[in-house]
Amino acid sequence: HPLWKRYEARATGAGHGGMDFFVVHAFIEACKAQVQTPLDAYDAAAWSAVTPLSEMSIAAGNAPQAFPDFTRGLWMKRRQDFAMDDSF
């Protein structure tokens, strides 16, 4: 990826195989440019729900658990901006 080629020296050793650098860097650059961050609060909430839902599933004999819709259905109309280009 172009970002890795550009920032490899800075990302190496930054934690999680260098990914911590890219997450923090993308957040800071998005704030500076006043654009949407690659991951928003809804993404963070969904990612954070995986562990407690897994624990609940295990406690219930591996029963499926309902995944909360933190967007209240708005995810169907959301613009998908997950993949970053090389602008960050």
C-alpha cells in the first residue's frame, strides 16, 4: 500500500505491527482537514461490542446474540469510507 511505503520508518515499532501509527495519523490528518475520520463513533461502538457479545454467547452455551444496531438503521444509507487512499 502506498501509505506503508511512505511511512514505513515511522510506523515500524508503533504497535500492532505499525497499524497504531496509521490509525492515529489518519485521525489527526482528518481532524486537521476537517473531513470525516476513516472510522467513526458507530464503527468504534460496533467493534467494541464484539467482546461482550462473545462473552454472552459463551455464557449462554454458544448461543447466537443479537448484534445491536447503533445507527438505528442509518447504516443502510451511510456512505462507506472505510478504505483509505494514499492521501493520509
